[in-house]
Amino acid sequence: INDEYGPGATAFEINKEGMALAQEGNFQDALEKFKQALSIEPGYIEVYNNMGATYNQLKEYDKADSVLHLALNLRPDYPGALFNLGRTYFYQDQFDDAIEVTQKALELEKDDAGGYILLGDCYDRKGKYAVAESLYLRSIGLSPSGHTYWKLGVALVSQRKFEEAIQAMNKSLELAPDNPDAYNNLGVALAAMQRYQEAIEAFQKAVKIKPDYASAHINMGLSYENLGDHQRAADQLELYLKYAPQESPGLDFIRDKAKELREME
């Protein structure tokens, strides 16, 4: 969400109030402010953009699409609206459309690190992990962050580049040490290299931050099983069953596996 050109002081201030509400997560109240601003200045395109970003947060993608296109009708080369429209398409799994508008935005704003992340996410979801890797690296070159190093690590794991993935996850954790996903993915990469004790330590850090992290529990359980520690493996599989959504596939298999491990030794 951004504000670039406030055409009138009153609409400008109301838009700022809406932006502050949106930053706090008060999206419905923010929308009311944006509508007030537009009632004063109907051509205030930054407000349309802010509304689009807010509708994205509310998962009201049809409305986001409509208001972002209104902004682009007023200014076709408005990168902020193009980026937000790219997110609208991405959230609906319309990855080719997202790529098209995000690339157009990046032609206008070549140094937008977030744009390269969005583009990388699109290619990652399309299974083009090497392309995603290069785009995350481009973003890191512009503005390094723990979040982007984590995404890079995930793309590297998907390519089975486990040593590089470990390096990326460790860098992610240097910058953002409270990210349980980075610890979980670090553990996945370590386990893939049969470094099970190190993997367990990473999974333990993930569940210390997020005790109900089902994926980290099952990953830890599998690592314990590979070390022959059947009781701790069963403990973790049971925790997975406790925290995993009830619609998760394979729950009966995991339940039987935990029982089998519990009966060993």
C-alpha cells in the first residue's frame, strides 16, 4: 500500500488514515476511509490502488480486480496497481496472468525487490524452480531479507540442491531468527543429506517457536525413525496427528505407523 500524489489535502489525509488502518489489519474500516476519500476526489488513483491491496488482504479478489483496473484505466503505467493486480492473479492461481502484469510493472520499476519475489513465487508455483531461484537472488541483490533467503532455500530444496539450501536457510535465520518455516526447511535439507541429528535440532527449534507446527513434528518423527529411536518417532507422529488438519491426507496411515513404532522395542 502506498500513497504518491495526494490531489487534495482532505482526501490525502483521509487516505492516510485508511492506510494506517490497513497496516493495523483493520481492513473494513480502511475501506470506508478509502471510499470517503474517493467521494471527495473521484480520480485519486492511489486510493483505488490501496483499495485493491486491501481487498486482496480480505481475499475479495473480484473487487480487487475491479478497483485495480479502475486505477490502470486512469494511469496504465502505474506500477503499484500492476504489482497489486499481479498479486490478485497469484492468489487465484492465475500464474501466467500474474507473470504478465508483474513483468510489466518491473519494466517500470526495475529495482522493486518485492516484484521479483512475486515473480519468483509465480514460477515456483509453476514448478520452474531454477527460474524462481534466479528471481529470488535478484531480489536479494536489491534488498536482502530473511524472508527472501527462506524462499530461495525452498526453491533450492525443490531442485535437490541441499547444501546450497542449507546455506540459504542459515542466512535466512541470521536475518530472521524467529521464522519456524526456515528451521523446518533447514531440517528437511539436512535430513535429505542423512544428517538426521542436525535435522532434529532444526525441527526442535521450529516447534519451540510454533508448538502446533504439524509438518515439523512429522519431519522430526521421520528423522528419529531413521536414527532408530522408535519411541521418540512415535511421540512426534502422535503430535502430528494432534495438530494436523482433520482433512489432511494419510492420517490413517500415520496413525498406524505411530502405533507400529510404539510397539517396537
